[in-house]
Amino acid sequence: MATRSSSRLRLSWTENVRFALGAMRAQKLRTFLTLLGVVAGVATVIMMVSFVAGFDRSVTTAFSRFGTHLVQFQKYEPRFGPDHGNVPEDQRNRRDLTLEDAMELKRLATLAAAVSPERYYGRPVEVRTRRENANTPVIVGAMPDYALANNGYVQDGRFLIEADVNHAARVTVLGTDVADSLFPHQDPIGRPITIDGRAFQVIGVLEKKGAFLGGSNDNLLIIPLSTFDEQYPQIRDGGRDTIHIATVPRDPKDYDALIEQETAILRVRRHLRPNQPNDFATFTSLGMMDNFRQITGGVAAVMILIAGIALVVGGVGVMNIMLVNVTQRTREIGLRKALGATKRDVAVQFLAEAVTLTGVGGAVGIALGLGAALIARLAFDFQAAAPLWSVLVGFGVSTAVGLSAGLWPAIKAARKDPIEALRYE
């Protein structure tokens, strides 16, 4: 008996859905206008989840190339955006970090696997062979620990060694962009290049790291720090953000302890009292990843709020259409009741129509959201991807909107008196 009842119920829902789809086909323009809010809301949710997930994946991948447990000390706090060059006065007044600071960390920081002092020359330079030019790469002055501290391993040749630094050797390790520009059809190892007119020999090519936030991580070349100071003494003596000290822990579990240990070493070396703030900046990969996630989370929250407003507007539109349907189909309701339909049957009919209406809108919104993510993936090589839960949530929300918007029209239809309904003109 229970089986027959459930079969009738399933048949009733199937008929109602089929009837609703027929009504949507008959009133295409009205259906389109009604569903705009639902489609826009669900599509926005799917797109935002896809883009946030893709950005999070890209950020995680990019930082993992440098080491997710990187701890870097520098003079200025990391700054991004168009005003990144406007350093606050209190930071400009800080003392420079020095090579001696780095050597002290290397000697005393027992939890560190590598301590890498680094200088950067980011101004335009001329890097060329006899026939080819590089596209203004960043020049990095480094020591052997650079490779371990920055995940900067070579794919061909070798990296810097202590002898290169001790003798200020004119050797260089190229990023893949520079190697491809200078030696498009030959092996660069052992070949000569010039950096601002001075001769260097290529000893290695770094592994490719790819782009991040619109900039290439492979358009650089590395020379010994001592050689860098000889070639660009104005960087060392210029009173700018002259040296960065990159470190990584021996054991990832000691990451937080390493930060505390190295911070304490630098504070003691720089004679800071307990009540004085650090006069240096601490940059960590995990901290920067968290900052990016907070930014994307804030943007996603705003967009989801907008999507919620669109869904509310869509729900109001669906409710209005269903109320119009109830009015237009008053005689139909009376006839159904006269033939034995219960209040529950009438209510289920209109609820099914509302849920079908918003369900179709939700499906279209999901398709548009996934389509936008696919276009971003193909056109911009952006790893946008909507997880399954976001698709289910999008469809569930659209269905919930249908239930909410269709409830009052369904109740109103179910309460109609059959005799009065049959008299309605």
C-alpha cells in the first residue's frame, strides 16, 4: 500500500514538473525575465568560488616554488600596489641589515638549514652575448645557501660555491627566461656573456619557476655576492634596502621556533631593548599566503553578498509570477478541487512549478559559472575550478529560493474555495 502511494506521489511530481516546463516554453520572455536574478546569483557564486579556489591554488603553487617555510628578514616591510615605492619615514630611518647580521644568524641559528644573504639590482641593465640581448633581468648577488633557502636549484650546470664568493669570480647562473633569450639554440653552459659591459661565464641554468602576479620568476641571473658588491657598490653603500636574509628551518616543525630564534639573535645584535619594536621586517611565505587569502576571502564575501541580493530579487520575481499564475488559473484550481484534488495536491503543484522554475535558473547559472571558469582556464592559464560542493550548494540555494518564493502562492492557491474559484471570470 505504501509503495502505491509513493508511486502516485512520484507521478504527481513528475506531471507537475512536466507541466511547469511546458508553461516556461510557452512564456519564454516572462520566464527569462523572472529567472535573471536567480541565474545571476548562482553564476556569481560559482564563478567566485572557482576564481578564489584557482587563485588560492596559484598562490600556494607559486610560494611552494620558493619554499613554503621561507623566513626572510629585510629593512622594509613588504609593500604591494602602485605606492610600493613610497616607504614610510619610520622604515627609511631603520638601520640597514648587513652581511655581518647574516653571518651571525648562520653561526647562531641552530634551527636554520640555510641562511642566504642577498642583494638585488632591479634597475635596467644590459645583459647580452655577441648577438642576443636579455630583457632587463633582475641581478641577484647571492651565496651558495641561496639555492636551499629559495628552492633555486639548477637544471643544468652547477650553482655558486664558496670559492666563487671568496674570489669574486665572474660567473653567473641564469634563469630560464634569460637563458632562452641569450642562447635560443645552444647550450649556455660555459659560454660568455656581458653584464653592463663586464664579462661573465655561465655556469648553470635554474629550474623554471613560472610567473606569479603578472611577473616572471625566471627573468633573473645570479652572481656571487662579492662580485655583485664590486660591480654595484652603490647598492651596498646607498643606504637603501640593501640586503635581504632568506632562511629556512631544518625541520618544518621548527618553523615558528626558527622565527623566534632568529628574531632574538637580530634584536640582541642590533642592541634593541625589550620595549623597543623590531627595526627590521620579517617576511614569511605562510604569512604572505594568509594575507592573500584574506584579500581574496574579502572580495569573495562581497561578491557573494551581491549574489545573495540577486537571489533575493530573483526570489521576489518568482513569487510575483507564481501569484500571477494563481490568479490566472483560478478556474483551473476550482476544477481540480471539484474533481477531488486536496489542498495538499494543489499546494504541491504550485510548489513544484516554483522549484522547477528556480531549478532551471540554477542549472543555467551553474553552467554559466563553470563556463566562465573554463574560459579563464583556457585563455589565461588560470587554474580556476569549481569544487563539487559549490555546484551542489548553487543548485541547493536555487531550489531553496524556489521553495521559499513558491510557498505563499501555493498556500494561497490551496485555500481557494472551489465554488468561488469556478465562478471566477
